[in-house]
Amino acid sequence: MVKKMTIPGMGDMPDPEWIFESWWPIIFGVTIGSLYAFRQYMRGARCLSEAKLEGKVAIVTGAGSGLGKFIAEDLASRGARVYLACHTSEQTKTAVESIKEKYKKANVVGLVCDLASFKSIEEFVSSYRKKEETLDLLIHNAGVMMCPLVQTEDKFETHFQVNYLGPFLLTHLLLPLLKKVEGSRIVCQTAPAYSLGKIDFDDVNYTEREYVTSKAYSQSKLALVLFSLALSRQGLVVNCALPGIANTKIYRHLPFQKNSVLAISFAPIVWFLMKSTEDGAQTGLYCALTEHAGKVSGKLFKECAAIEVEENARDEELQDKLFAQSLKWIGKDKFGEES
């Protein structure tokens, strides 16, 4: 029973000293405080850069939603002219309208760029070059995860083309414009799964071996890291970013997203344990904006700090082998030059 005290003119009120006679309020307070602290910890580090980007031009792939859209918004809010490379024309239109509604003065341009199609990538670059002569910042953000076995129109396994060969071709076509700008940067969003990856040069498309989605995803992410490190040795500022587990559409092929009942059931857990798009975008923004990230190359960043690259990606012979083979896969003779 709660003890009460009488204060003249105030009637009966709980005795404040009673609180200290029970453990429950203390347990409740500590629990709530601990959960809040854990949630803040899960949000990760923040990019605190105040850099302004007036006069700068950026391209962000996968800018139709999720991390790419937030990164594009942030760059536009700093004054950059941002090209949204989106999967479909509908995504493009929606993303442009959304950003301009949020930032009235945002200078954003939407262009379709389907990384599962070499033709679409080439058309995107052609459209871009009609509008721009240089490029300051290229962010490879678009990606897929745990897709069923499907070959693209270019006859490559979906993970391998969208997560790696598409960005490889896009960088090849845009490299002359990047080289015109002193201090230009390339940022590649990857995932810890790269450390488990292995490049099977004889069967990257899983036409002969058993298809395992996790292995296909890991292979594509390792390829992207190998490419980034190889390119960084050519004098360009190229870094990789690990966004962490963010609540985006990349998980749409997983059971807890595909099944509506499971999606609703897991929603509170997903919210609590996963990063928001804003939180997941921070390390990519750190690589794109900070002075420190602009002075280093061939690095891997996690939670806005450089970490060691796993041994399987540090092999320069493997980097060069993949680079040379990738040129053959996209039908080009020399990287960054017309062929």
C-alpha cells in the first residue's frame, strides 16, 4: 500500500520517501535507461562534417530509396548538384520530388541507371555527359542481397553484376570526368560479407556449381572491395564504407520482409536492432565529406573510422587478375578510356 502524506491545500499525495522503500521504480528506471543507451549505441557513429559543396557535382547510385536517398539529400542540402541514379523512371521521379519538397533549393537531377543492364549504364553516362563536363564525387551505393538465381540481360548472375560489374563499368565510363577534378572521390558501400567471399573465375555466374545466395552475395562484395583497392593504387581517392545493418529494402528477399505477418511481428525488433537510413548513411558520408577521408585511399571505414581490410582482399595479384578479367567481361580494352 502506498503511503500518503497530507499537505495543506493539496490534499492527500504519495509520500516521496515511499519511492525509496521499493526497488521497482529503480529497476524500471535502470531498465529504460539501459534500453535507451543500447539503442543509441546501435545507431552508430555520426559524421560531424560541416563541409559545404557549392559548385560540386555528385552521382549517387541507388538514390531512389534507403541509404542512397538519404546521402543524396544530405549532399544536396550542402549545395551540391546531385544526380540520382535510380533503378526505374518511377523511382527517379518520386525521389526527385521528395528531396525538392524537403529542401526547396535542392539541385537534384534524376536519371535512370539500372546496374543490371550495361546498356542502361551507358545511356545514363551519355545523358550525364550531355549535362556535365566534370564529376567530383561518385558514390556506389546501389546493391542487391539474397536474390534468387537469375541472369541479367548481359548474362551475369544478378549479385555479381549489380553489386560489382555495374559499378565497374560505371566507373570506367566516368573516370575521365573524375580525373578532371583535383580531389575527386569514389566511395563504395560494401558489407562485412566480403571477408567470407571467394572469386570463382571459372564460374562467377553459378552455371556449373550449386547456387547459394550468401556465397553469391559475398563474392560480389569481395569483388567490389578488390576493385576499390586496385583502383586506389592508380592514384585515385577510392575508399569503402561499411554502413552496418540498416533497415532498407535490400532485405526484401529475406523471410521477415517477404511475409507480411512476419514483417509486422518483427517490426519492433527490426526498429530496435537495425539502424535507420540516416544512421546507416553516416560512414558513407564520412568518406565523401571529411578532410581525413579525402587524404587517404584504399581504406575501409566502419563507424566513421578506418579499420583493417581482411586478408582475402589485400592480395594485389588477385586484385589485378580480377581487374583484367573485368575489362574482358564488360568488353573494354583499357580502363577509363574509350575502346
